[in-house]
Amino acid sequence: MDTSIALYSHDSVGLGHARRNRALAYAMASHLPALVGGRVRGLLIAGHPDASRDPLPEGWDWLVLPGMTRSGDGTGYTPRRLDMDGGRLRDLRSVTIDAALTAFDPDLLIVDRHPFGIDGELRPVLANLRARGTATVLGLREVLDTPRAAAAEWEALGGAEHVAEHLDAVWVYGDHHVYDPRRTGELSGSLARLATTTGYLGHGRPAGRPARRGRTSPKPPPPYVLTVLGGGSDGAGLARIAAQARLPKDHRHLLITGPQMSDTDLQQVKELTARSGGETTVVHSASDVPELIAEAAAVVCMGGYNTIAEVMATDTPALVVPRSRRRQEQPRRAAALAALGAVETRDAATLTPEDVSAWWQTAVTGRIDRSGIDLDGLSVVPHLAARLLGPSSRTAPEVTRHAG
């Protein structure tokens, strides 16, 4: 029997949510057919036009919604491009999702981070799906925010117990020995009881979008140091610092700004690197970031989930400079990993080019053992999905070794 899976991400800022779901799609396509005894197809619902530039497994496709983004004051959402009222656009997105999933009729829906979507756009969708028997999962990165901020978010949605009533499971994409939101209080009550930690989505991540025809990897000849800024929408400050840092002897520097960095910020970074001696190559994006991280002598990065998952899958020394405005997610993640010796971390507000220079000089002389961190989430999640999809599914017993 064929199995259909839908994954939703709202994507109001960057592509982190969509990238997590895309990694899950490849894991499901690879491992789930043997567990459920049939073909597996999928639909990824995303809210950023750049998401669909990344390939998907055969039999899977994107549904890209008209975009919404954070309003200027950060208190709500506004249309990214369409000239229409935000509430009307939310309703348009909601009926589009509902119509698509009514036709697609998924056996499983995985919602990334926001259980009811933007401004509740998923509430009628979830009601209709659950009435038809669709299993529903909330997928969460391991760190949400401070416990107080997380509790306020759940309360704004009607409370943790109310949210849990709409779910069959909560998957936390992390290692509970590193950080456990059930212990910190970010997940409580029924949500905590529904939660299973999967391990970080680190090993087995899919390659990014293929390089354009005639364009080769930007990888410089080794040895090189790397700065990588995720989507790049909030990475300009760190990019400017890294662009001015002195390189270790005989090393080159590759700086990947991220596709969402503004043209103005990108031009400033390029001008800084030109003045620093020409040993730095600046690119907007690269299709082989995990490989570039693995082969770098050292990496400077922000603290977003996907970048950290890619770093953790290597032994490359990493200096994590987390974003701290709006949420405390990145600083808390960086601190937890630094406490285990997996990374080093610095405060973006006080970091200088001299600090990066000094760190690079030392970091390029060694490697980091991260073998004690559970990075097998992408092999665990298909087994958790199989459990939800029916008693005939064949779930490997070793999945319980990872899922805490």
C-alpha cells in the first residue's frame, strides 16, 4: 500500500524550517518504504520561493505558498510580496493548504515548529485531517527559547494541553543528553509526554541544490578557513568581522554569506575583503556546504539549527557566534554544545576581527571529537513514522537507543 506524507513549514524568515523538512523527506524516501511495505510519496508545503530551488526525492514535490514575513515591529506577519491585507493572505494560504491536502490525502502530516502555522492558518486544516484519520506530528528543534518565552508562546496558542490535543506525537530533533526541552520547561505537560528526542538531524543530510551549469564549487585549495552564515538575512555583522580578520599563514578564506543577505550588505562585505588582501572569496551560496565544512581547517558560523547539525557531523573546529535578538534559541544551543567541548562560542556584541584572527590561529592546528553526540535523527525518524502509520510497520528495535 502506498503511503503519503505532507510536511509544512511557514518560512517567514530564511529557509531553516524548509531545510529541516527537506532532510526529513530524503530520509523518509530512503528508509520508510521498507518499513511500511510500499511506495512513499510526499508533498512539502513551504512559504519561501527559494525553497523549491532545492531538489526533492523522486515522487515528492513542493507546494510554495504566497509568502508572509515578520512585520517591522516583530509583533505579527505581513505579506512578503502580495499587495493585500495580512489577514486575507493568511486565509488564502489556509484554504490553499486545505484544498491541497484534501486532494493529497496524507497518511502523516509533519508540521515544523509552529503547530497552527502563521496566525492559525493550520487550525481548520488540522481539524479536517484529523477527522479523516491523518496522523499529525509537531517537529521541533531541540531549543525553543527561554522557558518563560516558550511558555508564553504555548499559552498564546491556548496552552500546552490544548496544542497537544491536535497532535499524535512531538519529535524533538536533538540529543537529550545535550539539551532536553522537557527538562528546561520549554515543553511541559501533555506536550512533554508526547515528545521523543530523535538525535540531531546530522548524519545523512541531503546535498543542496545542484550547481548551475558551468559553475564549479567555490572551494579554495586547502588549507582554508570557512565562514558560513546560514540564510544570511541576519549575518551581515559577523560577515564584516570575519572579512577583516587576519588569516592563518598559508590559509585562504571562503565566506558564504547566505542567499538571503541583502545586495547592499553583500557589496560591503566584498569591499572589506578586497581591502584585506584578496585571500578571501565571497559567495552568496554554495551547493556543497556540508562538504566544505568537513574539509575546512576551521569554521566560523552562527548558531542556527541546520548549520550546527552540519558542523556536528564533522570534526572541524567551530566558533559559534549566535544571533541573540528576538530569541535566545541560538545562544542556548551554543552554550550547551560549548559545555561539552563540541564548539567554542563568543558573544556577537563584543566580538572583534582580532578575536576571530586569534581563534583561527589556534583552531587550525587540531580537530574536534564529537562522536559522543547523537546525530542519527534522520535514520530514527522513519522508524518513528512507521510506528504511527500502523501496526504492520516493521520498526527496528535499536530506534529506542536514540529516542529518549
